[in-house]
Amino acid sequence: MTDTNTIEAFKLDKTSVQFSETKTEPDLFTPGEETSSSVDNAARESGDATVRRALSSYEIGAKLRSLRLKKKIALVDLGKHTGLSASMLSQLENGKLVPTLPTLARIAMVFDVGLDHFFGDRRRTKLFSIVRAQDRMKFPDRPTSTKPDFWFESLAYSAQDKSLQAYLAEFPERNGSEVREHSHEGAEFLHVMGGTVAIRYQDEEFVLRQGDSVYFDASEPHSYRGLAAEPCKALVITTPPRP
């Protein structure tokens, strides 16, 4: 860090998603970095806000303030230990700034706690997580793809220890040679909300229209492709393998 009074921009790595962990090599995604020419500037700019909103649920600032008051350390004194200004520490405590991991690690060492102190034991002990429509982000199936097989939005990204994954998916029109098969552990459920999509499974293609649903073992290679100019929209739910 070249300036101890400056917190670096927060970056998030995003692996390639096929509605769940897949057997393909991961790609990296960083908010603010262009992934496809069809992703507009407004969507990218909203990414940082979404990441900050997700981090705010951990109440890092409140935990930092609680530690400082418990140790009876003034902001100025904490600043001397961490190399951060009292003003910046105050903004961290009030949730106006989100610390990077190096900054948080430095603060954690001052208080002799692990990083898990800031990311565990949240105030809400019962799992209840709301994701607002305007807070969702749309991603291509592969960040490096210029012509994605599908786009997806995570419907429960802020919930921890989920027993299922839920997505809103959009399948643009494609021919069979343009899409690739993938697989992942667990089961998958897809419900078509609008349009028409073809699902290839065990070397056979099945056509689903609005109102149709399918449930299948996702460890078998499968692929999807929209069949009309208007993209097909579907609700997709994946679950981990049974114990």
C-alpha cells in the first residue's frame, strides 16, 4: 500500500458459473472490468454498490467500533497503530467505507483477533435474506465469452450456508453447434417463465415452453439454447448432492 491513509479499491473474484460449481476451469471476474460488449456501463457501475451492500450485512464497522470501545482505544491512537487516519477509521466504523482484506487484517492484528471475527457471528442468527430486484447483477455463463450460452442473476446471493442455489436465467437464440455441455454435482430444476428453450440431456434434445418444468441429475452433461429471437426466461434451482 503506497499511501497508508488510502484504502485500495475493493475487488471480487468471480468464477465461471454453470448454475453451480462445474468441472470446467474457472475464469476470474472483477467488478468494473468489462466482460462482454453487451454489458453496459450502468450495469458495471452498479456492481460495486451491490458488493458493498452484500458486505454491509456483516456489519464490519459496528464490530470494529465495538472492539475499539472495549479496548478503550481512541480513534487517533488506533490510527497510530494501523497507519490509517482517524477520519478514515471513523468512516469505516460508520459503514461509509468498506475495508480491503489487507486493511482489515492490519486492524485485526491490532486487536489480536482473526479475520473470522468480522465475518462470523452476525446479529441475525436465523437465516432470512432478501434480495431486491434492483440489487441483482446479470452475468454471462463465462466471463470471457463474447456470445454467452445464457445469462444468469443470482436470486439469493446474500444468504449464507444455503442448501440450494436459485437463479433467474435468460437463454438467447442459439443453434446446437454454438452451445457447450457442462455438468456439476447435485440436482437441477428449471421452470420456464416465458419463451422456449431446448435442453440437451443424454444425447437427446427436449423442448420446453412457458409453464413447462424439468428436474434432472446435473452430474450428467447437459446444455441449453433458446429457440426464438426473444430470449427464454426461466427460474433455475440447483441443490448439492445427497449425503
